[in-house]
Amino acid sequence: MVDEIAYREGEKRIRHLLEHPEELESYHSSELAKLLRSLHQEAGSDAFIEALRRLPEERLGEVLLELPEHLKDEALEALSARKLSEAVDELDSDDAVDLMQDIEELDEAKEQEILSRLDEEEVRTIRALKDYAGDQAGSLMQTELFSAELDEKVAEAIARLRRLKSEKGLENIHQVFLVDRFGFLVGGMPLEDVITFDFDRTFRDYLNEHYKLIPSVKATDPVDTVVKLFEDYDLVVLPVTDEKGRLIGRITYDDIVDVIEERATDQIYKMAGVDEETEEERDIRVITRKRAVWLGVNLVTAILASLVIGLFDETIEAYVALAVLMPIVASMGGNAGTQSLTVMVRQLALGEIGWNEAKEAVFREVLVSLFNGLLFALVMGVIALLWFHDPKLGIVIALAMIINLIFAGLFGAVIPLGLKRVGIDPAVASSVLLTTVTDVVGFFAFLGLAKVILL
């Protein structure tokens, strides 16, 4: 009911804004995208597309990029090439490339028509940025930036910045990138310092006091390097150079936030045996087929665990209490292993652990699992004794729990490291392998000990 009210309010708000476009400026693009989602929910696709057609071109591109994938695809298919070309023309170069790639995936003919409507310089920029692979720094780069030569007067640079802001809508200027007369990056100065300078002097005059040797990346460097620099140096913007060191662009923090969010989402999906691309599908058959693959793998692991149980069917028949307590051992091992697994996968993804630290990390996880095993073995042993009034049964489940938690900690740490070593993404297959280990070891230890001690 709350969602219905929210959607209705959103529909009313977006209709009001379209009638009063002067109020649109007070809304961020992400807010407008949410309102358009409400409109789609309440009034349907036709009203949604009509609203997009009425949005000013300077806002349309940004709003399209904020929409969920299925709504964005619907909009890109419905909007004309003329409307989309005007929207692309208003975007920063990195966002323009993102939108053009989305259009290309849906309709290459429409993409070519849009390119034919853009000026030659913008087309060259888009094509140059598209040439970078998705895992290269250049794929995140925008060419709009503000730089100044060392021997340029501060007054001239500030006047040029005003002109760029007015003509091209240059945004998020935090640094003045300093270059020599050949365009090679020398360093940078915070804009907050520059506005306090004597405008009649040059930037070279302030080198000693305000100069900063800022980190930079080449356009062909890995995105991982970019993310690490932003995290290590708390950057807002990072300059990008060509192979020779000439300044050609910059990467801003908003793009890095998107990268980190995408990676976190990707890891969560992979840990569950699904992928983001599949979950964005609207076709139930595609989603069902993709998920069925991992469910099939899980079925095989479940059968392996059942086969282990089958080896001790006579033991279970003779001691029915084992069937009651058996799931507890497997469950505790699975949870302990998942804790170790999650920590290791995350540290590997962030680059916080290398092969030199691997041995120490594995030892730490095993030790933690041992201590937890001892603690909960004592607790569960007492519970089993009070529940079934059999000291031997308490000893069996206590020992089985210690064994399974140790193996859970060990394999929870070793499996991701092993997969990483052979070039397989640890987030994809780790959980399935770990479940197999904890179930098989847990059942075998518990039922094996029961056969030896109880019978």
C-alpha cells in the first residue's frame, strides 16, 4: 500500500514538472528517473515515453543513464535518433560514450544515424573512448577538463575557465592540471588555492608553495589501478595521460563509485550462483535457464552428501537421535565456512591479500574456527546430554562439530585462494565447493564417530 501511494505521488510530481519545466533544475537526474519509474508503473509505457520526449535535451541524457536497464532499453528503442543525438550532445564525453554503447547494443543503425547528426570532433572523441577496453582506465575517462601552462598568467586561466563554464558547462573542477608547453602533465594545484593567487603572476611563481605532484594513470592502465589510487589517496579527480605522458583526460569520483558498486553487486550475484546481466533480463525463460545450471550443480553436491549418509544407514536406524542432531553439525560448518569464505573473497577482490600473506590468512581462519568449534562443541554437547540423557552422544556431536568447523575454516580460506591461483573468479564457484566439503565432512565425522563410540 505504501509503495502504491509513493508511485501515485511520483506520477503526479513528474506530470507537474513537465507542465512547469522551469522547476526541473531543482531536481537531480536520479530523482527525475525515480519519478519516471513511478509514471511507468502507474500510467504505462506510452505515458513514460511521452514524458521523456518532453524532457529538455540537456536533462534527457543524464536521466536515461539513471534509469533501470529495462526501462532505459525501452526508452532508447522508442525515442527518435534526432532526440537522442541532441541528448548525447549535451553529455560529458564519458557519459556520451556510455549512452552510445547502450544504443549500439540495441540498434546499430540508430547508433550510426545519431553519430551522423553529431559534429566531427564529438564523433572522434566518442570513437576514441570506445576503443578502450572495459577494464582500461580510458573507458572511464572524460576529455572535458581544465588545465593551464606553467607560464600562463592566473588571470588568463581564470578568464578561460569562466568561458569554458559558460560555453561547455564544464563541471566538477577541483584541480587545475599544470602542463608544460608541449602538453605533458607536470602536476596540479587545488582550485581553492588558485583563486587566492595574485592574478597578474604566473603559475610557475607559485610552484614551490602550492605545487602538488599528483598521481596519474595512463589511459591503458587497468581500472583496478584507478580504483586503488582513488581509495589510497582519497581522490576526487585523477588525470589521465597518453603513453608519453601528455594530459588527455580525467576520471572523476562519481565514475569510481559506480565501478565499486557494480563490482560489489557482481560479487553478491556470483556468490549466489547468478549474474547481473541475467537478472536484468525480462524473459522468465532466460532467467530460469541460467539459474537452473547452478541449481543442478547444487543437486549433485546434495547427492554426494546423501551418499555419505547412506553409508551409515544402519547406524541411524539403531540410534534415531542421530537424525535429529545431524543437520546441526552441517549447518554450523556451513555458516563457519561461509564466514571465512566471504572474508577471503572480499580481501582478494580488494587486493588486500597477496600470496605472501596467504599462509598467515589461512592459519588465522583455521585458528578462529578451532576456537569457535571448541566453544560451540561444549554448548552443543551439554544440550545433547540434557536432551537425550546420553553422555556418549554429547561427546560424538561435540567432536564432530570441532572437526567440521576446522575443515570449514580451512577450506573457506583455501578454496578462494586456489581458484584465484588457477585463474577462476573465487566468487563464482567457491560457495558450491565449500557446501560440498562442509556437508560431506560434517556428516561423515558425525556418523563415523557415532558408529565407533555409540555402537
